[in-house]
Amino acid sequence: MDQEDRIALFLDYENLALGAREHLGGMAFDLRPIADALAERGRVVVRRAYADWSYFDEDRRMLTRSHVELIEMPQRMGASRKNAADIKMAVDAVELAFERAYVSTFVICTGDSDFTPLVHKLRELNKRVIGVGVEKSTSALLPPACDEFLYYDRLEGVDVPPARAKRNRPARLPSPEPQPVEQEPEPQPVVEEPARDVDTLAVLVAQTVAGLQGSSGGEVTASTLKRTLLRKDPTFSESDYGFRTFGELLRHLAAHTVIELAEGPAKGDPEVSLPEHGDREVAFALVRSVVQDLAGDDGEVALSGLKNQLRRVRPDFSEKKLGYRGFLQFCKAAATSGAVRLEWSADADDYLLTTPTT
């Protein structure tokens, strides 16, 4: 238990409930999907929700059953009531951060950008911050401020009802003639959100692994990789790409030679690295072959335009999938391996590539 994260959960309940009602087909907010997601991340020791509970009678019963402490904000006029709830929640969170040093993670459930300074202050106090909000009602400023951000509508157990087609009533006829029978509209197919581009994911993972290897010089574990991906994009989730777990995602990328997996220091936390051979050697051989074919009388090929020539031969070529941030970095690696020579030419104002003579 000592290794578990202690989590404090704070809910800006009005923001969540109204966001779900307005943007998720009128569905009622349910705490269970959030509770399940947090159970995978640690032990929740504090649960508090802030609202004028006279507006949320049924919700109050649901939260009480989930052992959430309800903080009553008396009814006031307009924005003053909302601001009072926001201020109370922010003050309580900061107070808890100072009084309960064992609480390592704060979960701020809201989509309101007004809580961004609170997130910054909690991270300043060395607390991990997870945000939760309804996607369409969440400010674009809030997710990047958090260590991790969970969209409520993407959580396991949240079944968003399909949008209903509006039915127009037929106009009444002035004569007493029989009214035409209203035709039942054909059911509209539910349009599923397309899975995110796995090739884009492969580029992101390869670049991240390359960066971690370059900065730390040591092994990169799956847990370290996941934390780094969340730092780059707090909304990152493997489920958006169709994978149930992060391990399943890594095994998919390993099967496509984007990365290599080896036994790590802990069970279930494999070491992740970029392939030392395979696709990289093939790519170096490709650039050597293209330079040989394009070289004129002087045997030199300019760097500018070379990438397009490579893609004519191999349309799926991407240096980023190999872990390089740019084409120049890839060509420098090819030169280091001896596949080509790369030199800067002041006359050409460009890098020139040649094939080494044997």
C-alpha cells in the first residue's frame, strides 16, 4: 500500500453535470467511470463535490452512495454563485496540499479554464494533477496544464447516446381534409469517431524513445515512455488508437519493427528501444542507392529535394518512423554509418551527398 498514489478527488459538479447534459445527448452524469479510472491509478482518500445541491437532488443520492462529501454552496444570483463554488474548491485543494503531504495526486474534475492557476499551483507544490472534463465543454487551456487529462466521454463505461434526428411536424391544413400520415424518418446510421492514425502514433513513439535514449543514455522502460507521452500530450490514451492497454500498443509497434521490446527491470514493465538494424539499414541502403542513381558527372547530390526522390522509390519512407526528428539528422546518421558522405557546400548553399568510393 505504501507504493500506491494517494488521490484527492475534487468535482466542480455543476460544470460536469451540465456539460454531460448539454453535449452528451442529455445523459445524466455518473461518477462510476471516473472512480474506475482512478482505481487503476491509486487509492482515492478524499472525495469532495461542490454545487448548489438544490438543483441536483437525484445526483446527490448517487454521490452519497459513492462516499463523496457534498460541499453546499448556497444559492446566489448569476455568476457570483459560480465564482463562490470555484473559489471554495480552489482554497480547499491548496489547503489539503499543505495539510496532507501524503496526498500525491489531485484530480480536478471540471472543464473550466478558471482552474488553470490552481493546477499550476498544485504542480508547483510537487503534486501530480489529473484533469477530467466533458470534451466539448472543456476549455483548450486546461488539458495542457495537467499531467494527465481524461475526457469523461471517452472513459470506459460511458455510453454516449447517438444524436437523435429532429422530426418536423407537418403544417396543419386549413380544410377538414384528412391529414397526411406522417412518415417515420429512416434511422440514421451512427457515425463512429474514426480511430486516430496509427502511423502518426508510430512517429510519436519512435521520436519519444529516441529522445529519451539521447537524454538519459540508459534504458527506456514502458512506464517511463508512457509518462513522457503524457507530458507531451496530457490527453494521450492508447484506447483512442484502438488498443486496450499500453502494453498491447507496444506489442503492435514491435510487430511492425517500429520499436523493440526486451525484459525490463520489473515484471510487466519491458525495456523499449529502437531497432538497431532492419528498417534503418534498409533506409540507409535506399539513400545510398538513390544518391548513386542521381549523381551527375561530379557525383554529388544536393540534400534539398532528395527526400522527394526517396519517396518516389519508396512512398512510405519516413525518417520520423525511424526516430529522427528531421531529414538532415537522418542523412547525418547515414553518413556516420558509412552509407553516404555528407558535406556542406558554401557554393551550393546546401549539403551535398556522395557515395563513398570503395
